[in-house]
Amino acid sequence: MSSRPRMLPPYEFVIVGAGLAGTTAAETLRHEGALGRILLISGEAYWPYQRPPLSKRFLTEGISPKPVALLSEATLRELDIELRLSTRVSSLDVTGHTLRTQQGESVGYRKLLIATGSTPVRLQLPGDHLPGVHYLHSLADAQALRSSLESAKQAVVIGGSFIGLEVASSLKRRGLGVTILERDELFGQLKTPLISSFFQRCFADQGVEVLVGEMPVAFRGDQRVDAVMTQGGRHLPCDMVVIGAGVVPVTDFLQGNGLATEQGVAVDRFLQSHDPDVFAAGDVAYFFDPVIGHHHRVEHWDNAVKQGRLAARNMLGKRLPYEEVSYFYSQIFDNSFNLLGEIEASYERIDRGSLQEKSFAAFYLSEDVPRALFSLGRPTQETRLVETLIKHRVNLRVSKSTLSDPQATLQKIPNQTLLILQGGGAFGAFECGAVKALVEAHICPDIVAGVSIGAFNGAIIASHPDRPVAALEAFWQELSTPGVMATDESMRRLLASGQIAWWGVPQFFGPRWLQVPATQDQWPLHWTSLYDTSPMRKLLLKYVDFARLKSSPIRLLVSAVEIESSELVLFDSYVDDLTPEHILASGSLPPAFPWTSVNGRHYWDGGIVSNSPLERAMERCGSAGKRVFVIDLFPGERRLLPTNLLEVMSRRDEIVYSERIRNDVQTRQTVRDFQSLVQELMTELPLESAQRLRHQPRFIQLMGEEAPTVITRIVREGGDNEPSSPEYDFSSQTIKHLIEAGYRMARLAVATSRPLT
């Protein structure tokens, strides 16, 4: 009689793998407000621990150190996360949303994260079973290696990769004789012979023999390994062997469900697989990297932490793209260094400083755009700044000459230009004029973030990067209405606003009270808006090339408020397939305009929450080194108080919709205080330890000062005699006046703005 697997109640979230990616994801889920049960599955018998120290401190210290825990028992209890040790998954049924464990249990899930990491490549050679032949990946591996260290005098390390060379350095520090076998150059993945030669000299200076072009063919020994035979006929006596021949992703339990490839679990930029409920993070994730433009895997703890955090947020429905620059940190003897990005042999290389003086950086560029950095002994701030330049693919053609100068600062290189477009009805014509002045000044945005009418303008700009002014002017000419004749300008504008309020704008919106109800649902009792905006959808289709937005050099960000959740949502042309509905959603201001439905969700104008998407744009794209142009449509100050209810309502709107760049001085000061405290603590550490810490990715990212953000404001000046609700005046005279005013004020702002270089 066959036993049926024991079925457990389904979990809201199941995470397979309790390394850095998995534990970070579990914590993040709770910190981001996840409800329901969370299960963290580990195939190891040990409490989740950090792997990076295994090739360094764990081997070099005389007394066996305790592994560094990733999560404490108290933290797991506090976050209500269930952890299962010594549990291996044997299969996954994506259709049934169930995992099968080797113990025979079936575990149901709603969302699944695969964070199983990688495992060492095993060499299939004679004698590979002998005691003393080691791989280093897990805590059990490290403990076995330490046990061999107690009696060993001579070691052979196979492989000149990061892990192999770290182990060779650690073994030499323990006093062993060490020989390294490498088929090609040391650190061959750097594709830089200068750096490979430097590290070969470092090992030689420490008494380590490096045999380049040699590979093992067999291990010899009776009770344990005592020699390595090479393809060149060498006989290398040894007491232990450590193999660092690379790793492969752990995907054996995924066979047959289409998730696994030879490279790992294929996921998109959201770390989501082809199954919408299955995500992957860390070493196992074969992800699309928009920074380098193709899929790859990154085997480093910094990437595991960041991907675990982002995968958790996307499991909660955030849809945030992974846009981080990959880091590789390593330490060889007293040389701590970082590799950022990915190096190709065809890249141009510009060197800064000297390897011999142990202050060196190599910049790798493709068509003047930085793609990678090797940094040894350089300032933390410099590495942090280059990370930003790589991330945003900043063209350095003008600044290339400074890269080779070790004393030249990179802080003044503007890495992106951000244009902020507010909502404000007819005031959007002011933005049209301002854009014309910016283009004439050769200021072209890399990112346009807009809300409401600013979203309409932004979509036109992003889809016509070569001729934004012509497209905008044609749009506004068609949008404007015939003017109203009056001798007094204020009266003319008041009459025009009233006319539009009653009759609408033919190319934008039409009043419902002029429409004949076809059904009972269209009677006023059931209205959810005063106007119908279907004419604007047709106009957007005419002036916005939606197919081009995804590949445009100008990134478009558009904000809207989801009605059901009241959450401010950011639509991103580099992430989402934008349609007219996405743009209309940003301008669906109630009660005038109806909500807009996008993929089954319903949205109102983003200006309800914030009439300027500056903060959201910086959250998405970063603030370091940005040159920001904010077009302010609503005056922040007026000298005269309102004298009637119409003016009261108008001034209220000005205050609600005016731009306010929140500068949290207290938070910034707290951060600076913590940074100062960390720097003081660093002076108490031994010099070697302090230098090592300064080159770790987390220190660089937290302590490295970023390039400044420069903000230029282009302000529409509203006179004290301006009529009430002027933003509803779409008359041709007013539109013409607003375009001219925007052009004039933008030219003035550019002329008086603070230079960046």
C-alpha cells in the first residue's frame, strides 16, 4: 500500500534557500507589511549563516570561529517566520502551487521564491574521492577544510577564480606552502593582463607558486591525497587540495516544469519567472540586467542581498525593476579590491593611479559610456560615484580626459537630466514654452516625470526625442479653443473659463449634461464625473508614439492614484508597456473627469497626492548627480488675500498643487552623524582591518558621498489680478500667452542657474 504525501496547509509565501537572498527576502516581506504565513526552507542542518567569511577569517584564525548568523531565533519569532532546517525540495508543481520535499511532504504556496544558490563544479578525475580533496561552499565544507589544515604543510589550489585565490591567500597566511594551478591567467574574467600580472607577482612575493597553463589530470594517494598530477607531467606533492573550478546553479528539483535552464532560473527584470507566482534571487537567478543589456547570473553576496529584498517587494505586487550595478569584492593578502559591472575584451580601458602603489582604478568604457570598474585602494567616494555613472550609462566623452588623473574629482560630472512636469490644465502650455527654451539651450532630458497634463506633455516629449518642441506645439495648437472677445483681459479670461466649464474643450473633454442619456445608467444620479475624456484619448493616439516609448532615450515616469488602495503608483516606460490609458489615468482628476481603468485597476489623477513626481522619480532613478529642472505651474506666494469664494477656491488649489521639495534636514543630519561615528570607530580598528572594511560594497554604498543634485526651478508667475481657475482657460489667446511665458521664464532660469562644472 503506497503512502500518500502529507499535505500541509498552504503558505502565503514559501522561500526555498536560507542564504543571504532567502533570509533577506523573508525579513523584507514582513517589514513591507506581508500578511499570512511565511516558510523559509533550508537544505542545511545549520542555522542560516554568512558564507563570505568561510574563505577568509574562518580559515585564517587559529581557533575555529563561530559562523555569523543571518537571522537570530528572536528575530524569526518576532517576524513570525517559520524556518525548516535539513529540508530538501525534490520537485515543484507550478500548476498545483505545491512543493514536494525529500521527506515526503507536500507544501502549498501562493508565492514562491527560489533562492537555492549554487554548488561547486566537481572535477571528475581519478582520485577525486580521496580524503583531503576539498571544495569550499558550505559550512560543512569549511569545517572539513579546517580539519585538514591542522596537519597539512603543503596545499594545491586548483582554479584562479575569486574563491580559489581567496583560499590560496588564507592558506598561505596559515603558514602552508601553496601551489596554484590555473589554465589561463589569474582573474581571467577581468580580461586585463596588467591586473593578472600584478596578482601573480603578489602571490610570488608571498612565496606562492603559480603555475599558469597547468591543469590537474589525477589525484594520487592511498589513505588520503598526497600528490596532484598535471597535464604537463608534473608531480606536485601535497597534503590537501582545494578546488575552485566554478559553480553551477542548484536547479535539480525544477526539472520538467520549464523554470530551469543551464544558466539558472530565467527571470525578467522584476526577478519574476514565466510563472507569475514564482520568483528567483541570488546565485540561482539568471536575470535580465538592464545595466549591461542581457541576461546573466551574479555570484556575490551584495547581489544576493539586493535581489532578495527586491524579489520580496515584487512578490507583494510592487513591480520594481532590478537596476543595480553588480559588485564583486575580494581580498588577496592585504589587497582589497572591487569589480563593478562586467568587462568585455573590446572595452576601452583608462587607468588611474598605480598598482605598484596600491592605489589604482581601471575604467572600462564602450562608446564613451562606463561599463565596468576595477578599483584597488581608491577612495570610497570615487567608487560610489563610478557606480552611479555605470548605472545610468552616462556618456563621458567630454570628461574622459579627467579619468586618468588620480586627483581629479568625479563629483561634478552630471549623470542625468531630469525634467519634472506638473499638472495644471491649460498651464501645461507653459511647460511647452519652457521645453522649447531648454532644447534651444541644448538641455535634453534623460528622464521626464509628469503628472496630469504634465504626463500628457511628457509622453509627447519621450516619444519624439528628436523633435519634442514641434510635437508639443502642434498638440497645444489643436487643443486650444477659439478665443472670447473682451476689452478687459481679466474679464476675457474669466469668460473663457466659464465658457469652457459649460461647453468643454472639444479635443479634451465634453460635458455629460449635453449628452443624451442612452440608458438609465447614464442619468445624472449615476454620474461619477462631470465630463467625458474620450476626445483626449484620440488626441494622445495622434501625438504620442506609444510603440517608441520603450526604446526611447528619454525615460517617461507617470504617476496616478489607485482608487481601491489609495496608493500612488508610478508607471515607467522602461518597465511597463504604456498605453493611452496609463497617460489618461494620470490626468483623471475627480470629480471633473472619470477614473481610468488599466489592467483591471482603477486610477485617478496623481496630483491628488502630489502634483510633482520629483520624489517618486528620485526613488526610482536615484538623486545622485542629477541635474533637475522643475517647472512650477502654481505660485507658492501671493501678496493679496482672497476677496471672494472663487478666489478662496483658486488659492486653495494653488497651495495644494504648488511644488514643495521636502528637505528633511533632521534626517540628513542624523545620517551624517552616523557616518561620522562610523569613521571614528574605523580609527580604532587595526589599519589592515579598516582598509579592508572601506572596500566592502556595503561600506561604499552607505559611506560613499554621492554627487550633488542640482535643482533649477522654472516658475510660472501668476499675477495677483489673475482670474479664478485660470487653469481651465484653454482659449487660443491664453495658450499663446502661456507658451511665451514658459519660454521666457525658462531662458531666465537657465541663464541664472548654478553651473555643474
